[in-house]
Amino acid sequence: MQGMREFRERLASGGVCLGASVTFTDPTVTEALCDSVDFIWIDTEHNPMTLESVTGHLIAARACGKAALVRVPTSETAYIKRTLDAGAPGIIVPQVRTAAEVRRVVSDCRYAPMGSRGFGPRRPSNYGRLAGDAYISLMNREIFVAVQIEHIDAVRELNDIVATPGLDSLVIGPMDLSGSMGLLGQPNHPDVVQMMETVIDTGRKAGLSIGMGMGTDLDFAVRWMKRGVQWLQLGCDFGYLIERFDGLSKAIRG
């Protein structure tokens, strides 16, 4: 959990964490990126990545001492359980809509008496070497639980969501939030901006860190970092390849 501890400490000290989204299955991608980022965002919501591939990325991130957060496909218990048991030190749950759903998510991430996580660890317990109360206490204390606020329904229940014990962070999803407001693709629309500012102010007042998933728009990233977003996922692996090659080839041909 050392990478996740450093991630938490940086946020707590007022620092900003910048990370990359990984969509390719080869763990070499994570290994190559780790010296450049503060965290790795392993995306299984929009990509056909198997749990075996996720595990490879988790091993690579751990070897490099970097925090790894896995975005699961949905809030279903089965996805959360298997991802945590694969060794994920942090989890991001997309598309939450209600405070009741968030409470269930947090419960799925913590062992009794704090929650309802099923007991069957392999990698997280170092294959049984860390056991008993020491293991349970470590997991309940250090698993990083984030939910994505990317629907207007979640914003309407935001006060109840941020009051959930054991929740660590809110992650803004600008595109889907704008879509839920009938403004898809307009994250700079004043109404969408107002909703995102509400998420930041409400979350930080409750003591939660604020993350954001986005592309590689420098101005957009800086604007929201200054407004209070503390950790930002900036684009993804295939995007970096395309942007770099397209820019280089355009410059050469020009």
C-alpha cells in the first residue's frame, strides 16, 4: 500500500496528483508510465480488459511504488469484490446516482464490522502471510474509495453522499455530467460549470478529496486545478501515442 499512502499524503499536504489512464492490456504500459505520473488509473469501464490484465497492471504499479486506482465497470458488488481481491489499493466507481448506492459501495470495500466485504484475499494479504486482525485493520484503513459524480441525479443527493462514512473522494466526470444535463460535450457551459463547482465545494467542505477524469486539455486542467480539483487523470495511453505521432508528423511534413 506504499504507493497509495504517498498518494494520500500528497493530497493531504495540499499537493496535486497527476495520473494517466491505462487501457492497453500489456503491463509494460504501466511500468513505462510510472516514473512520469503520481498514479495510474486502470480503466475497465470503457475497455475490454480482463481481470488477469488488471492484475498485471497492479503488479507493475506496485513494483514501481505508484498508487493504482481501478475504475470498475459498475457499482455491482461482484466487480468490486474481485477487483479488490486482485490487489487494487484504490477503486473508482462510475455513474453512481444515489447516496444509498454509495453507502453500499463503501460497505463492499470494507470488512466487518465496518462493512460487508466478502473474505477471500490472496494478493492483498501477501498470499496469507498477512492475516487476522492485522490484515483486516490494514485494508479497512487504507483502501481508497472514490465515486464518480457524473450525473445530475448524484448532484441532487450530494449532501447525503458526502456524509457517507468511509468515502475518500469524489471524482468529477465532466462529459457524462454535461450529458445528463442535456448538454453533452459542453463541459464549459455555465450550468455545467456551476454543477462541478458545487461538487468541489461540497466535497471539500466534507473533507473529501476531489478528482477529475479528463482528456489532455492543458487549459481545462489548470482551470479546474486552480478551482480545487486535487487529482487529475489526464488522457490515456492510446491518446498519447496518437497525439505525439500526429504532432511530430505534422511538424516534419510542414
